Amino acid sequence: MLASTGWGGNDDRMIRVRVVVDGRVQGVWYRQSCQREAEEQGVTGWVRNNEDGSVEAALEGEPEAVSRVLEWMRHGPPHAIVTRVVTHQEVPRNERGFAIR
């Protein structure tokens, strides 16, 4: 489980994590599936394809919810093949909604 950043925004329990996912993650509905998973968990932020073939996302929410989305991202939708997931914490930005960029 991820720890709180201790940042004193509206909710000290909120965290933000930047994620880069490598593997066969483009052309397999990864972004749309990630958006659905994030919305189901109450996580805000965004997801996008990168030119190098990876998928990048920013996840913001309660630590337990963000951890559940990260766990999903480690395997992704049925036709994805995830080979690596790199994460780092950021300061929460009070995102609203979850966008596909």
C-alpha cells in the first residue's frame, strides 16, 4: 500500500502517483480500460499513449484506491502484455474526473 504524502491539501489522505507502463499496451484498449478502472475506484487523473509505445498515467485519490488501480495496471486489459511498471509519487493537484489524453 502507498503512504500518504502528508501534503496539506483538502484531504491529507490523498496521494498522486505518476505511472509509466511498458510492453504491449497500445492498441489493446489499455487507456479506455484504465479510465473505467480508475472511475470505478474513485481515482482521478489521466492516461495517455507515449510516442515510445508506453502508456503514462497520473492517478490521484485515497491510497487504497490508487493501489487498486496500480495493481490492475500491472496486467491491464486481456490483450495487453505488461513488461514493466515504473511509479513515482507527486504532490496531489486536486484533479477532477479521469481523462484520456
